[in-house]
Amino acid sequence: MTGNLLDGWRAEEYGRSRDGIALRVFMPETHGPVGGLLIAAQHGEEAATALLARRLLERVSADETTWAVVPVANPDGLINGTRQNAAGVDLNRNFPSATWLPDHSFTYPPGIEQERRVLDNRTNLSSPGEHAGSEPETQALIALIGRLRPPLILDIHSPLELVLPCGDVPTGLVESLSRAAGLPVVEALGAPCPGAFDQWLIEAGIPGIIYEVEHAGLPALCARHLPGLETLVRSNSVI
Ligand SMILES: [Zn+2]
């Protein structure tokens, strides 16, 4: 690796954000089918997930994996420090699943203390988009998934500290990730999430794992989560 360049990874633009920023996927060296797709920073205030994905790209060279990686699914939000994209849309409420709703969605303000995460404090308002799948980031990600046809998707968020399998994900793989990082496996989140990416994945028949890290500094996040994630993306027989 030299400077900011990554060893063998090919950065491809797969679309543009609402504000016109390039959406980039890092492709492995192989031109064959991908083993999976890892996505981070769909919520822009979860910047640590983008950094974690970047550290993964630096540790795993492009010839050691068949996975593709989108380190920043929501660059507008990352730059603005917001959950939403530049149009105020929570991308994770914009997917064209049967659960999509036109109502504003409520989430916790970024960085809220753990003890204040009670329903009354869900005061961060987002638009779900003018219609299901209205946002360029959502459309581009769906098109990318249609093109790559990954057999598994790992979507990294924070700060819930859990692993949530969606659809037909091999139990052993979920347990390995859970064990490596000491994260509990849960079957569902407590609050409804209409138009969420995981719901769309289930309806599309694409196995997915929502991987939620804790609120912590980057060294702690790397120490806890990179070993399991590295093992996952280095494995060429995940499904
Ligand atoms: Zn999130």
C-alpha cells in the first residue's frame, strides 16, 4: 500500500448522491462473481462505520477476497454529519419494500447517551422520501446489487451492538461473527423501521446481516470488529 492507495482494489463509481457526490464501490481483484457486499455509512452520522470499512480495505488486499465494499453509502450525510442525505431523507426508510410509509420517521438524535434511548426521545425527524425508492443513493445501491448479485450483504451501522440476520443466512456464519466480536444475535429490532434496507433484502430474497457496532473510538472498534470481519471477507465459501 502506498499513501492513500489501496492494494489492488478497484474503486468504481456506481452512482451519484443527491448532492452530486460520487458513490463508490471498491471491487476485489477477481472479475468473477462476488462473495458478498459490505456496506457502511448508510447513515451519515455513523462515520465510524466508514472508517472501519476503510481499515478493512487496508488490511485485506484485493487478491485475498471476493467481496465488494461500499465504505460510504451516504456521502451527503457523512459530510454534513447527519443521518439523512442532502434531501433530508433517511435512506434506511426509503427502500421500496412493502413496509414503506410516507410519514416522517423518528429516530434518536446522533450521539444520544445510552440511558436516554427511550421512545420519547426519538426526536430526530427524517423524510422517508417522496415515494419509495425516490433517492439516487437508494436507486444506485439497488442497481449495484442487481449487477453484482452478491450472495450475502453485510450492512454496518451503529450504535446498537448486535447482529441481526435477515432472510436465509447460514447460522454458522452469524454465530462466527457474533462470537468474534461478542455481539448478541437478535431476531428483530424493537422499533418499526418501514422502508428499511433489511426489509427490502428479505423481500428480494437476498440474505443480509445488519451488523451494529457500539459508540466507541476507532481503535476500540477496530480491535473488536475487524478480526471477525476480516475472516468473513477472506472466506470464499460463505454461502
Ligand atoms: Zn444506522
